[in-house]
Amino acid sequence: MKKIILLGITFFFVSCKNETQEIIQYDKQGKIVSKAYMNNDEESLDSILYFNDGMMNSKMVFSKENKLSFYTKFYNEHGLESEGNTIYKIKDGKWKYYDSKNRLRKIVEYKNICNEEYANQEFNYDEKGKLLANKSTYYTYEFKTSKLESNKENELTINYVPFLKKGSNSFLVISREFDSTFCNIRTVKKDSASFFANQTFKVGVTFEKKGKNNFRGYILEYSYESTSDKNVLKTRERKTFINIPVVIE
């Protein structure tokens, strides 16, 4: 393995065919800041290790095209703090967060919403791993029948654990035209449904095309808070985005 040393913020790359290259960067005090490993093609990264006071505190492992990376962060040499995937440096999917005793304490689902990182759902746990619903926000869903057929309506039930908790109202906003990152939510035709009880939504869903489809929508949650001015109310709102993959027979 060929080693390449970097001082300060100056980078030097030395070609070495058919060998993995190690690229080291130091700070002004001579301590290692990072170690990067190049694939044999010399065009893509395999992984990067980051250091703090000589101890590795995080690591990124890349896919061949550098599109996807898996990130891990450490409290110390053995204690894992967090882990999850990124796509083009944007957190994607469910990230796990641990306490200093290596117990899972939180899971956050990140979504790419119109090319921006968005914390969509959050699940918090106690020391024994029990879900704390009163400190979490998420949704669950269930179709009335497991077999979905084209051009036949099926009832979809969505149960929502709200973010704002007290005194909030919610609407489910859906559209067949929503794109995968919800960039067009302001321009397409939409339908909405208010919750029935305990933040439960029931909607009839019909798909025309067979094969792989997606049910897309978002839950708009809002509440009003009084201010020092009795004539002015402060509005709080939040969206939780829903993208359910389905297979239509």
C-alpha cells in the first residue's frame, strides 16, 4: 500500500497503479487529521478516517461511484455514537444514535426533500430499549387487504404520533403527482383528509398501473400559541412526509 502524506491543508496526490493509496493529512501541530484511502482506479475514494487528538472519531466508507457512503461516529476507540447512510453527502434513511454505554437511544429517519436534508420521523428509547412515544414523532400504516389490485380501491389507515403533541391539528395531504423528493408540492393538484380520532387517517387508495408504485403525501400538523399581544396568535407547523412503496397486481 502506497502512503501519501499531507501537511496542513495542502494536498499532494502520487499515482501508483494497482495499489490502494493512503492519503494522510496533518494539522499544524503534526497530529493526524484524516486518512483517506483511494481505490485502485485512482478516481474514487474507498474510505476516510477522521481523527481528534490522535484518536479516530469517525469513519466514512464509500460506494464505488462515491454516491453513497456509510458514516460512523465514535465516542472513543470502542464506543459507537451514531451511524447511517448519506447520498451525495445528504443523510438518507434511518440513522441510529447511541449513548456512552452503547445503548440505542434514538433513530431519526432522514429524507431528501427537494435536495435538502430533512429529519422526517424520530423514535426515542429509554435505557431498556422501550420506545418513548411521548418523546417521538412517527407514523404507521396498514392497507385493509394485503393484495392490491389495479383500478380497485383499497382502504389505507395511517396512525400518526404528532410532533407538537398538545393542542395541534393535522391534515393528510395526498396527490398522485407528487415527485419522489416532493419538490412540486406547491404546484400540483392535491387532496386532503382530516384525522378521525387519535390522529388516525383513513383514505381510499386506487392505483391504475400494475407493478411498482408509490403512495405519496404528507401530514401537515399545526397549532396556535398566544403571544403577549392578545390580538396576535403564533402559528407552528410541521410536515411529515410519506412515501409508501407498493406492488400492484
